[in-house]
Amino acid sequence: MPQQSPQASATVHRIELIMSDGTQIHVTPRVLEVLLDTNRVAKFKRSSGWATVGHDPVRAKHIKDYCNLYNGPERRIIY
């Protein structure tokens, strides 16, 4: 992975989280969103404290929600 300068890394916002397997890591907001979408996060730290996934409200776009957005006719070929 390319090294970032100290100035560049200081501007990147990192979020502390605990994965479903107990691993504790720091990620960018975009990575957190992807991990939430794939149900791999147990908890993540907010400015107000720890948020528990499945218990606290989480403002995330979930993959299954995208499936419910289309209201047109079925276009998939079903064999």
C-alpha cells in the first residue's frame, strides 16, 4: 500500500470499529459503509459514543434496500 505523507493522513477521517469477529480497526467512512452493508460490523465509535449495529439507529444504505427501489415490470429471465 502506498505511503501517505503525515499531512495527507492527518486529513483522512478514521472511524474506530469492532468487526463481527471481534477485530478492532480504524477505517474511512466509505469503508465503514461497505462493511455495514455486508453485515461485518458489530460496533463503531461515534462522537457520542459506541453505536451497536442492530440496536442503535444506523444511517446506512443497505444492499437489500436497493432491491426495493425498482417498481417497474420484472425484466429478469427466469428459467
